[in-house]
Amino acid sequence: MIVELNKLPLGLYEKAIAFSLSWEEKLELTRRAGYDFLEINVDGSEQRLPRIYDKNTAARLRDATRQAGVPARRLTTSQTETP
């Protein structure tokens, strides 16, 4: 089977972008860089873990994806080491 690589969707891994950027800025950067979607990451860090408990995060992310025209298609999890 021959796969046409240029037809496969390509996403930008959120951890490759500065955490300080807003959802809107991350999605706009994703779109402008030519990626098809943003891959969100949740880990045990003090920065990312609280996002899964914040009731407003999903609504803000949904609105930002619609505004930018870039979906957040994947959610990854990773473990962070504790000191």
C-alpha cells in the first residue's frame, strides 16, 4: 500500500510552543505554520494538570479552535518526575 504523505494530517505538539501563550495564540501559530491541528498535552506539572479541572478551559479551548479554524484533535498525557 502506497501512502501519500502529503495527504496525512500533521499536528503541532503543544509542548513545542511556549506555555505562556494563550490558546488563541497557540492555535493561530499552529495555523500560520501550516499544521492541520494542535495536539494538546496534559501532564502532572503544576502548569498543565490544573487545566483538566478548570470548568472554563474546555469552553475557552472550543471557542479558540472555532475562531482560529484549527481543531485540537488529539490529547496526550505524559508523566512528569516529582522531585
